[in-house]
Amino acid sequence: MKVTDIAIQNKTGIIVLTFLLIIAGSFTYLTIPKESNPSIEIPLFIITTLYPGIGPSDMESLVTQPLERELQGINGVKQVRSTTQESFSSVVVEFELDVPLNEASQRVRERVDLARPNLPADAEDPQIIEFDLDDFPILVINLAADYPLSRLTVAAERLQDVLETVSGVREVELIGGIEREVQVNVDLNALNSYNLSLQQLIGAIQQQNLTIPGGTVDVERQSYLVRISGEFTDPQQIEDLVVLVPGGDNVRPGSGFVYMRDVAEVVYGFKERESYSRLKILQVEDDRGRMQAISGADADYRQVVSLNIKKRPGSNIIETAEGVREALAAFELPPGTDVVITGDQSEDIDNLIKDLENSIISGMLFVVLILVFFLGIRNALLVGTAVPLSILVGFIVLSALGYTVNMIILFSLIIALGLLVDNAIVIVENIYRFREAGFGKFEAAREATNEVGYALIASTATLVAAFTPLLFWPGVIGQFMGYMPLTLIIVLICSLFVALVIYPVLTGFLVRLDSEPRKKKSRFVKMVMYTGAGLLAFTILLANWITFVVTVLTVIFFVGSYRYIIKPMSIRFTGKTLPGVVRWYRTFLAWMLQRDYTVKRAMLRNTFSLGSFTAGVLILIPGGLIYLVSGITGQIILIAGGIIAGLGALGIIIHSLEGIIIGGKSSVKAGFIIAAITGVIILAFALTGTVYPTATILVLMALPAIIVVFGLIGMLFKTGSNLILTDNRAKLLNGVMTVLFAIFAMLAIAPTGQEFFPTTDPRLVNVKIEGPVGMNIGTSNQTVQQIQMLVDELLAEDEKVRNNVENIVVNIGVAGNPFFGGGFPRPEKAVIGVNFVEYGDRTEPSSITLGKLRNKVRDIPDMKIQIEAQEMGPPTGAPVNIEVSGEDFDRIMVITDEITQMLIEASETGRISGLVDIQNNIGGGLPEHRILVDHQKASQFGLSLSQIAQTVRIANNGLEASKFRDGEDEYDIVVRLREQDRRDLESLQNLTISAMGNQVPLVAVAEFVDGSGL
């Protein structure tokens, strides 16, 4: 081959190129960014809007629908779906995959801006979130302590600032802490007694907490800035604000100045808790890497603040996580603070890389061990280098294309290990054969490569063609999994390059026949070798004496094994065993290739059947590719290929039946034997508890029944002769038919099922808890504590479960994934995260522990409990989703409940196996205390609906009146009724609204009705 000839003519250049590729590939392997999931661009956006205190039905009409109307008209939109909850709206916009991400983002932002004027003025601005796999945390740092949560929050905020400076970190999200605020808690009775309104209190704060520039004053040669400073330096200054002066229209006779302290209490405290977080540590890792159990008070649940670490796109996940760990170790936390890291994705990637390295080393060892029996140790070692060399060249290509190393690429490289060595084996073995025939070193390399080069190109092209259709895998899954065929194609082409360009030169220098005399090394060469080995050994000894001892023992073991075990076995194998195998194979091949030419038209008939079937399959492959580009053209090709393959399959079936008829009595015996074997297999499965339906058993018994029936026909009519059975094509056809039927039978008796990623033993299990709508955070906390007790009971009862669990993290009042209908914290929701120890330290598979956990906590009244194991790959929804849509929501609720109950019954009765955690997302509306305003009465008092609504919202949810600055920190000043006035619905009726200098009771202009919001 010309490329090989050029390589051999430039031997020195190829050697230099090889060293450069090794150095560049190693450098690329060490420096190329590594991440968990592939970086894919999905034009998917979610628009979230908060409007506190608004029910789902009002939220839908006021916020969700105006946004939907604007977003549905965007060009290129595939789907718009929305989820509306109390106080929260989310609209998901999905574009066609061919729409550029930047363009789609711009279109969404423009339409949201157009919708803003139609949204309520007091609703928060819509937030646009782009779907990004890098937006999910790469690890979570949990801080637990026994001291007050406020102090722990301050420490976590300081740590947050430090971690955000780590290279590769995009964002650090703090969860579970408490935020300070200045609370102005108003006494409703005092407010009414002074004839004041909440708006007046808010106005007083806003008018006094100001710093206003007053311009400049020039005094002689000096200019002075004038500033009116009235900002609060102490929250207690708010109590001294005058909210009413004597002589006003709405002041009671005889009253003097009214201060804020007369009607409200000012508290420099914390915002009302919307969530709780706790941590229970059961085991910790000691200095030797062993898990040590925690007992006593240290094993109790403690409050925790979590920091979610998110990395920048394209940054190295391993280096980023390592940088975070180093920053965490250097950060000084208050005494009594425990740190637990969970969900560390860098560990998974690091383990995959180690698995890849171990697989490469193991592959090299096995290749060398096998080839040493055929080619000798020197040539076997040469072939063994094909795998790492091809992968290093592949890393160079991947880096040049701008790709990062991720989970899919690593899996692909592990899959490719067995394929990369094939070309090198063929080249080196053929060169070795030419050397044995008397050719010179490089002449043998040239001739041997020319002989098999095109065959190697054809075989590699066949493998590439097999993986090429996966490049056209449509949809998001295609983008995610497209890295696999691309990686395989790249490394296969790299292995072909190594085999045709590099190996002919290397083998010319290194391949040596066993019969060739060994060249004696000069004294200088020996001195250099021994000196180098001595320096290396001395360096290892200085670095670590244990490593030195292990290295010496390893060298002694391998050298001794080769000299006294492998080499004698190799000589015996090549001298006695291999010639016998070759003789047996020649006999078998001659028997298989014989054909009786007395059978008329057998060759034509068999060739037509095999040719049609093969040609049809080959036509179907490009037809499928063309169908992805051009539907009509591809469909025509698929139909044509299907017809041709069908004719071939029909010929195979007819020919197989003909062979069975000719077999006669032998066919009948074979049928009964196959039936007996099938029956034994079915019985064995039945004894293990797997009973198959009658229809499945009939399908499995169909093959032996057909053989017996057609064998009996042959016995009765005695047609044909046994000559056709000597036709090798007949054997091939019958074999193809039998194998196909056996495959279908195995799939029928033991279906494999389908899933995107394989089910593995999970490291993390989440117990998702959801209570009735309207459950407050305090009640949720108490309910979750009951579930915690059940989990603790399981830990105490089952030692295997106890030894399997490393720690438990509890989060109450959590938000769901916004892309699957969540996104807003809900007090009735909670998650208990159970983190397991490393796989090698587990006393039982964590999947079994998961089952025990599910059985323990599943029967909690009025609570929905779902247990999910951590999955590989991108985040997805439930494996099976049934969506019920329509115009009548009441009817939708009825149908949804019916489907849910039907599936639960099917799971309990065994009609549908594998179903767990069957739930629906219909939870009813939040209980409402509706205020129905009488517009006529309100107008008589000079009140508008917006005034009434604003006053009610301030009373219950509060309103940020201003900001209190404490150094660089800034805190809200919130005005609302005190807690005892907000927790009583009757107090709400006593609320007054300011109108034309008078305070109008709310009950005078409205009536109150209890109901349920939807």
C-alpha cells in the first residue's frame, strides 16, 4: 500500500511521529476537561413567575395564560406546556432541535417582554431559565452543627463567598439557612384604636429611611457635598418614628404624638422558615479509608445548611471538585461543625477513568498472554501497545474537535478496547509470517501490509458503517448518545492509522524470529541500561519504600512466571497443541464445504434465498439513514428492502421445511428431543416461581411441533432423498432458521426489557414525601419526623441496612425540578436522602436496602411517598407518564383517579409487574378564605378593589417598606400584622382600610366565604 510504502521510506520520521503522538496524547489525556454528562444544547426554556398569595385558578388566568398566548406564537416552537400552583406559575417552551439556542433564547425573551404589561403589577418579574445539564450540582456540601442555625448560616455564607472564587465554579447555591429581616409586627387593635392604616406605617418608614443628596456648596476655595442622611443605623430607631401628629383629621381628640412603638413591635429577627434541613451521620471514613460507625448523640439528627456546587460549562469536573475540597479544607469553620459531602459526581467520573485505565492494562496483559503462545513475548508486547496508542491518538482528535471527556465517551472507549487490537494482531502476525518465509525486516513489513491492508480497511469500514447510523439518532437522546458512535468511529480509524502507518515501521525494527541469534549488547549499552535501572530503583526507594518493594516483587513475579511457566507452555502449545488444532479445523472445514452437485438447482435456490435475505438487510440500513433526511425517499427504499429481505426469509423457511420433510424419522426424533428440552426449561422456571402464560408456552413449543409434523409428512410420503442434506448451503439455511427461532424463543421466555441506562446499585436513594395541599411547614416537619422514626427503626432492626447507610439528609419544604412541574418551595413536600457507603463496603446490594425502605415507609396515612434511586444520565421524569387532558377539569380529576386506582390494583394483583410508587399530581386546591367585595358599598366609601386587595396582602404576607443596611449587608424591612392577628380568620374581618381620612372595616364592604382553590 502506498501509505505504508511512504511510512517505511521515512522510518525516522515515523518514529519521531510516534513519540510525538504519545507525548501529545498523554498531555491531552491529562489536561482535557472531564465532566459527568455531555455538553449538549437543548432549546428548552422555563419561565417562572411568583405571585404570593394567589390561588391556582387566579394564577392561571392572571399570569400563565398571558404568557402562553405570547409564547405559542414563536416561530420554531415544538411545544408549550405549563404548570400552575398556588403563588407559582411555570411555562416550559420547547423548540425544535434545529433552532439555534441563542436565537431561541432571544425569541423567548422578546415575547416575555411583550407579555409583561399584561401581568399584575405586584407580581414578581418572570424569570427565564435555560435548560443546562451544567445547572445541576456536581456535589453538595452539608454543614451540620449543634450551635444556633443563625450562626451556622453566617458561616455557610462566608464559605459560599470563598467557594465561588474556586476555578471552574459557576455558582454556589445556599439551601437551608435562615435570612435576617427587620419585622414591623403591627397590633391590629392598636392600629384601629388610633385610626391608622398599614399604608400610613409603610409611608412613614419610606419617608424617613432616606439618604438624599443636597447638591454642593462652594465656600471660598472649597466645595462641599451636601447630603441629607436619614437612613436607620439601628432597627430600634424605627420604633421612634412618628406615625401620627396631633391635630390631624383622623386623630382621636386629646391624643398626642403617636409613635411606631405604640402600634407595632420592631424585631430584628429572621424570616419565617419555609424549610427545614437535618442531617444524621451514621458512619465516617477514618484515615485508613475504613468506615467507622457513629453512636450516641453524634448519631442524632442535626440541623444542616447545604451548599450546592455548580461548575462552569466545559470546566474539568475532577479539578473543580478537587479545588472545592481544597478550599473547604483551608476554610476555618466554627468548632463543632461537621462537614458531609454528598452527590459528588466527580467520584463517578474518576472511577470511570480508573476503570478505563484498568481495562486498558488488563486488555494489554490478556492480549500479551494469549499472543505470546503464537508470536513470542517480544511481538506480543508490541501488539499490546496498540490499544493505548490508538486511544491516545483518539484523545488528540477528540480534543481538536472541541469535545470533553464525559461518561458516554468513557463508556465508548471501554467498549472499543476489544476492537482496537484486531488490526495490530493481523499486521504483526502477517509480518511475522513473512519473516518466517525468509523476507527481510522492512521488506516483510511492506509485503505483509500490502497483502492484508485492503482487508483491514474493509473490516474497519464495516465496523464504522455499523456505528454510523447511530450518528443520525434523532432527538435529545440522539444528541446525548451521539458521542458513543462518534468516539468509536474515531478510535477505530485511529487504530487503522496505527496499523497501516506506525506498526509496519515498528515491527521492522522490533520483530524478531525465535530462530534468529540474539545480538550481544555492547558494554556501553549494558552500562547505560543498568545505570538507568539503578537510578529508577533508587528514586522509587527514596519516594516510598513500600512502592519499591512492591515493584521489585512484581518484576520478579512476571519474569519468573514468563521464564518458568508461560515460556514452556508456549513452546509446548506451538509445537504440539496448535498443529493438532489446525488439522482438526481443516477436517471440519472440508466437511462443511462439501456439496452434492447431483441435487438439481440446489445451489441456485440456496443462493437466491441467502442473497435475497442479505441484500434486503443491506438495503434496509441505508434506507433507514435516508429516511431520517428524506421521509418519502427513505420510505420507498425501506419498502423495497423489506420485500427483498422478506422473499429471502420466505425462501429460508421453505428450504428449512423441505429439509425437515426429507429428514423424516430423524426429524421426528429431533422434534421430540427439542420439545423435551423446552419442557424441562419451562418446568425449571416454574419451580423458581416464574410461571409463563399459556400463549407463551404454546409459542415455545411451536418449533418442535412443526419439526415433528413435517417429519411425519416425510415419513408418510417418503418424498425426496437425503442428498440435499449434504449441501452446505442447506445446513447454513437450516442453521440460520434455527438460530433465529431460538433467539425469538429466548426473548419470549425471558424478555430483557428496555431502558435508557442500565439499572445499577444506587449510591443515593431519595424518599420523596408529599402531604395534603394546605399542610403548613410545621405539620410537615412533624410528619417527616414520624417517617424518620420509621427509618431509624429499620436501621435498628436490620444490621445490614445500618452498615449500608453512611448518612441521611432531610429537607422539608423543598422545590421540585422546574422542568418536570416543580420549581417553587412547597411546605407539604419533603425529601429524605439516604446516602450509602461505597460499593465495596456494602453488606448487601443497596437495591435490596431500597426495597426494605419502601416496605417500611409506604403505609403512611394521607401521605404520598415515592422512593427513587439515583439514575445515570441526564435528569428525566418518571419512566412512564400518562397525561390526561381536556376542557372539564372535574372530569379530568375523576379519570385520573380511576386510572391511578386501576394501575394500583393491577400492580397488587400481579397483572402488571414492576410497578412501584404509582401516583398522580392531583392534590386538590389549597383551602381558601374568599373575600367577596360588594363593589357598590366599596364605591360609597371611596374604596377600590385594588386598595382592598393591597391592604389584605400587606396584612397577611407583608410588604417590603424599605431596606436596612448593616455594613455591606442589606436586609428587608417588612410591615405586616403580628402573628396572632394573622393566624385568626376573625381578625381579618376586623381589618380596616383607609378611605378619605376614615377607616372602613373590611366586613362593611365584603363578605367572607370558605372554599377550595383550583
